[in-house]
Amino acid sequence: MAAEAKDKTKDTAKQDSFLARRQLYEEMGSLLHIPWYRLAAVDQYERTLTPNSKEAKSENRLTRISFLPPVWSGWVNPQPEDTNPLSIALFGGMGKDADGDGIADPKNDRDALFTMGRYINSFGYAEDDFRIALWKYYQNDRAVQRISQFARIYKAFDRLDLFENAFPLPISSMYSYNDTWGNSRHWGGFRIHEGNDLFAPYGVPVRSVCYGIVEIKGWNPFGGWRIGIRDLNNRYHYYAHLSGYAKNINVGDMMTPGQVVGWVGSSGYGPPGTQGKFPPHLHFGIYRDNGRSEWAFDPYPLLKKWEYAERARLRKK
């Protein structure tokens, strides 16, 4: 009972945080004539760069948008930590005072979000203008793509709390898996196994584990018929060796936890259409993007977590 009460308290705190953030995005968006989901997307991207920022939590900030001191105060400003809007403007800094207190504080949620919004809308209001502004600020094509994807996700679902998960196979189906991360693979040259194999009969439905956007779909010589889905934690979920895809799923489509994306198969290790070189299974991998590079990590702990959580939900019904 104590554990359930603690979980409910955490859930309530999360919902309160989502509500407060949504209100802030809408407030600043209305002031700047920017859709709330664009501001939310930039903020979420910054969260994925430092997902466990102790500094932001200790400051009780709602947002995670941060600026280098010289970007905020001006590169030639003799006071890098300057918070005076007049001198910041004099030295060409970005920092703005959003709440009229005479202080442009980069650690103030309204000031930080307003400053970013002013920068973005200085390029215009169209989608292409938004992407140009992102590239000018981050100087990184990956950042532009990720933030644009996040904005599309938020726009499509019209909410912030999009972090539920599902196990990639139906819990009621026949399957088995172990932690095969890091095992050697030799087809196409030596490499390590960047994922886990979930063995199941042909035709078992393969499901999205998250809310996200379809980033890649099609044939890969190693993975066969595969699909990749990006979530708001900047994780790329990779499903390989499918026997086919669910109808009407295309790159750019939105996915929900538990939504069927295809079926277990044995495709891959050759040209398009190659099948049957190994037993049917789902290869599931996760890749993490920190804005500078992307790398695979062992999904086994998350698979076990999602499996346990889904079984617990089913027991409660």
C-alpha cells in the first residue's frame, strides 16, 4: 500500500509538471506567435542532451533550455554573467527579460523560453523558417531533424505526457529471449550484436514500444525488412527481420505504444526478399542520440521492465 501511494504521488507530481510546462509554452507561444509545440520541442531536445541534469533540478526549473554565457550576455561583454537587459543588448547578447523585473536571467524559465522564442521567430513563422533558425542556432543537421520530429509528435498528440511504453511482442504470445547484447556476428564481416533477439513463431505481431515517429522503413541487408521509430527521449527503436509491415505505415507517421508495426519473420542477410537464413525472431535494438553522436546500448533491462509492467497491468484488469 505504501509503495502504491508513493507511485501515485510521483504520477501526480509528473502530471503537475506537464501541466505547468504546457501553460508556460502556451503563454510564451501566444506572446511570440509561435505554436506551443515548437517551443516544447526545443525544450525537450535540450532535455535529451542532459537528461539527468542535477543543476536544473536543484534550481526547480520547468525548462531545460540553456545558453552559453557569451551567447546570452554577448561575446565581447566584459561581464559574462551579465543580467542587465540594456548592457546585454549593447553587446549583442541574446538574453531577454520576459517578466519585466529588469533582469534577463538565463536560469529563469520565462526569460530563457522567451529569449529562444524571440530568436526563432526572428527568422519567420513558416516551417522552413523554423528549421533555418534551428540550424543557425545549433549548427547541427541532427538537431534540426530531431527538434522538427519532436514538434510533429507534440502537434499530432496535443499533449506532453508521451512516455508510456509497451513490450514489443504481445504478452500473451509465445516468445523467449535472453540478453544477447554484445554477442559476435559474422555475416557481412565481424561485428557485435547491437540488440536483443526475441524468438517467436512467424506472424506474431511486432508492436511499437513507445510514442514516436517512423524515421526509417524498408530493406536493410543485415536487418531485412526493418522499421525505426524515434521517441521523445531521443531514442531510436530498431525492429528487424520482419516478415512484413502493417498496412498504411510510412516514414513520418506517428506511433503509439502497443500499435502493430509488422510481424515476426526471418528476413535479412542478403538482397531484398532474402528469408529463412535463421529461425524467426525479432531483433530489437535501441540507439541513443546526445546531439553529437548516436550509439547503441543494451535494451535488455528495458525489455524486462516493460514486460513486467505490462503483466502487472493485465493482472489488475
